[in-house]
Amino acid sequence: MLKVDIITLFPDIFFGPFSESIVARAIDNGSLCVNTVDLRLFAEGKRRQVDDKPYGGGPGMLLMAEPVFKAVEALSSKNSKILLMTPQGRVFNQEMAGVLSNEKHLVIICGHYEGVDERIRESLVDMEVSIGDYVLTSGNLPAMVLVDAVTRLLPGVLGSETSVDEESFSDSTLLEYPQYTRPELYNGMKVPDVLLSGNHGEIAKWRLETAKRRTAERRPDLPADRGRG
């Protein structure tokens, strides 16, 4: 089982996405345990302040070091992987999802405001993670994306283990090939004959070639023929 603790200012925002579909199924069958933690519980004073102005001036507010450190220390152990969701992090991809799916415990810090006290980056987190080169209002949505992608890779979560191997980015080189279902003909659009032929060798060849072509057209930055025949 993978345990995930998410430190956030808005714990209730995760209720909808994690109570439906595959993530909910993983929680129900014991493959995943998700706990959202209100950072303000670890703050001092009547106002439970978690943010303050940056030294040296500048716009916005930063998450303070003390409540974040206290939250992580309360939740983590020697087997925990501490992640910070931030636009400055490594860009999340399928390979990283696979690595994280082998962890036992993830503690995810959702950044907010203008960022976090640098001491959090320097001495608390194991990895900074971004979901793309753009800025969101907080790390909550990126945390949801990460948990969703990782959950799909946990053993027994998906109905077919082979479906994971054939998806886009499963080998980080090819987008997934086109797929069709019934009816064979719809609005003048026909399913390719090769998929109806029953010739599995030809079907595999067609899927590989169309995947390469699609990758070259849509994602020329990916080396579509690396390691593939």
C-alpha cells in the first residue's frame, strides 16, 4: 500500500477528485491511503499564521518555515519521500510516476502564495516537482495530478496491467497508437481494415508505425524511434 500525506491550506479541495473513479477504487481496495493535512494546525498564535512577508522586500507572501517543518516532522519517518509542488521543480512525467509508485510513503507539500521559505527547499524536501512550465495559484492541483498518475501504476488498481504498458509515455518515447471500438462504420468513418483482420502480427506492426507517425507529428521533441524496431 502507498500512503500519501498532503500538506495544504485547503484540505477539503481534494475531496471531490479523490472520492471518484480510479483513485477512490484504489483507496477502497487498500492499495492507497490518502490523508490531507491542514498546515494551519501546525502554526502558532490565535490566527494560526502560516505566511509572512519576504525579507528584503518584494511582492506577495511566503509560506513560513516553522509550520511546514513541524508538519513534515509530525507526518514523516525514515521511509518517507518528501515532495514540494513548485514551478521550479523537475517536470513530472511518466517515468517519475513509476519511480514514486514504488515508494511506501509520500509527503506532499502544496506550495502557495509567492512560494516557500528557502530553508524548506534546502533541508526538508527530497524532491521539488512541477507539472509544467506555467504557474497556478497553489500546489493543490499539481498534487492531485501527481497522486492520480502514481495511483494508476499501483499493483491491482487497473483492471488490466498490460494497459499501463501500452499507454502514451509508458516508455517515454511514443504516444499511444489510435484505437477504435464498435460500430465499424460511423458517419462515413471506417475502422482500419487491419484491426478487423485478426492478424496479430500485422496489427502490432500497424500500431507501432502509427504510434511513431503520431509522435513525429504531435511531439517531435520525443525520439520516436529510440529503442524501437
